[in-house]
Amino acid sequence: MEATFDFRSGQSGYTTITNGQSKCRPDMLPLSMPVETTVYDVDNQTGPVASATIVPDPEVQFGSQQVVEVVYLSLLAVVGTLGNLLVISSIVHARRVNEHGNVFVINLAIADILVNGVIIPIIIGNVINGGNVLNTVTCDLIGYVTIITCCCSICNLTFIALNRYWAVVHRASYENYFSPKRVKFMVVFIWTWSTLLAFPTLLGWSDLGYDEKMLHCTWDDTKDISYNIFLITLALVVPLCGIFFSYWRLLRAVVASGKKVRRKSSSSANPDVRSPKSRSLEREMNLTKTLAATILAFMVSWGPYGLCVMVAPSTVSFQLKKIFGWLGITNSSMNFVIYGVMNPGYRAGYKKLLVHLFGSKLQKADHRLRSHGLSTGRSHQPQQQVIQL
């Protein structure tokens, strides 16, 4: 039997078994080629309704919505990957890996690079194809990696908050608790803990596979609501409680120290000259604001999806779940922007790295121009300004 199916008229009461392997709604079948399909009536639990070779309608294979989605996801992938590489490179270039908990910032950037450089390109392929481009084993692997990277991100944010809290509130014991050796152990713990949170999906508690609503390989959030609650509680709720506590105590300590510094400055002979302690406090406050903005961005990005999978993962609409899911992965492209906009230290690190990478090239270009008699004093001056950044 051969039939042509209009993908815009798919009914939610029917499901299909395509080539005896995958299960999806009729309007979510791959758009690139005809497929052998058996249609079942899910609502009445009857046998097969029809068996047909479904031929996609050429007019709906790739429309304006898919173009917008591909452009958006491509921007996330490129900007997020390059931006997080810039974060890592600027810290390493400045030789400040072990300062201010930067190891955790690097670890967070690595997790974000996995999302932007691996997971998002696969989603782009799914959007273009109109369905899953991966085989079952690879899709399960990507779904497992997705859980790990998301759990790793929030876990890194928790350790960043604890690091800042200890550096300000318990400064005397900071070097002892956050020594380079212990920090490396904490990084290993973060990845191990994130892997263990995803491990139950391999034992039959929930499952891994392709989510047709988000066009993404991840865990099956409709199979077992108890695993959803387990994962969201341990991977999101508990860490956020620790983060809130750390920043609450941290802000109290910073505000109290600020009052003391201002009182000493007002009573000094030269109140316009800032003491080293005042400058250090300002740096701590700037870093605290930056990290607090990072936490807020994470909550706004992942909060809706977390509520969705805990309350109504099966009944949420296709478009709404796609928005919630893609809003979550957008977070992986936001952190380096927050660092650059809010924190002068990171902004200066970006500039130094870019000057280091491109300054020598500009010098060589100017030298070639001068050797040919094409350089003037006016053209040489901007080169000096660039090098001095």
C-alpha cells in the first residue's frame, strides 16, 4: 500500500512504528525520504490502522521555522564554543589558574564546550533532517553525556559559590581547604558525581533515547516521574540551596567589611587614597556580582525545564517543551558574556589574550609596510595604542 501523508494534519491520538525501530507521532517522521510506516490507534488500543509508504510533502520539508531554528542554534554553537575557549585561554595565559577558584571556572567552561561543540550541532542535524540523525547506541551515548554535562555545570557553580564564601568569610583557612591538590580532587568529584546521577538510566530506572519534542537525545523524562524528581532534586534543588546559603553569608560578610573600610577611610588623613584592603574588597565584590549573575542566568535558563519534567513531562506541548529545553542549553553560551560584561578582571584578561594572539601579526604587517615605504607616523600610532591595551 502506498500513500501520501500531509505532515501538517498529524493527530495526537495516533502513533507510528517506523521501519520496526522508532516510535513517533506521524507529524514528526523524518522529512528527507519515504519510510515504511505502520499506524496504530493509541487511544483505543486497537491493532494496526494502516500500513503505508509515507511520502513527505515537499512543501513542509524545511520551512521558515526550521531556518530560524538552525540559525539560532548555529549562533549558540559558534559563539558558545569560541567564547568558552576564550575564557579558558585567558585564564591560562594570565597564569591565574589557581587563583580565585578559576579551576572551577575552567571546568564549567569545559562542560559548556561539550554542549556547544557536540550536543548543539547534533540538534542542528536533527532539525535539518526532521528527525533523529543518530543510531540507537550513539543517541543513548549523547543522552548520557547530556545529563552529565548539565549536572556538571550546576555542580561547578556550587563549588564556585563555596570557594568564594570560604575565601571571604573564612580567609584564614582558605589556603588549607582549597589547596591546589584538594581543588583537583574536587574537580574529579564533580565529574564522578555527575556521572553517578546519570547512571540509573543504564539500570532501567528511566531510559535514554530521542526526545521528539526537543529534537534531542536525552533521558526519557516521560517513563518514570520518580527518576525525574530524583535527578532534579539532587542535580538542581540541593545545589541551589547550597549556593543561596553561600552567597547569603558571603554578601553579609562583604557588606560588613565595606562598612568598616568606609569608616576607616573617612577618618584617615587622606580619604581619597584607597587602601589595599579597599581595593581587594572591591575586587571581591565585583567577582561576587559576576558569579551571582551566572547563578541567576542558570536558574532562568534551567528552571522552566526542571519544573516541566517534574510536573507534566507527558502533557506539555511540543513547542513549549522545545522552548524550555533549548532555553536550558542556551545557558552554555551565556557565561563568558557575563564574565566579560560584569567583571573588569575577566575583561582585561580577554584583551590581553587577544593582543597576545593578534598584536604580533599587526606588528609584522606594519613592519612590512614600513619596509616598503608605505607606513606613516599616523598609521604607526594606532599600532602602539593596540599593543598598550
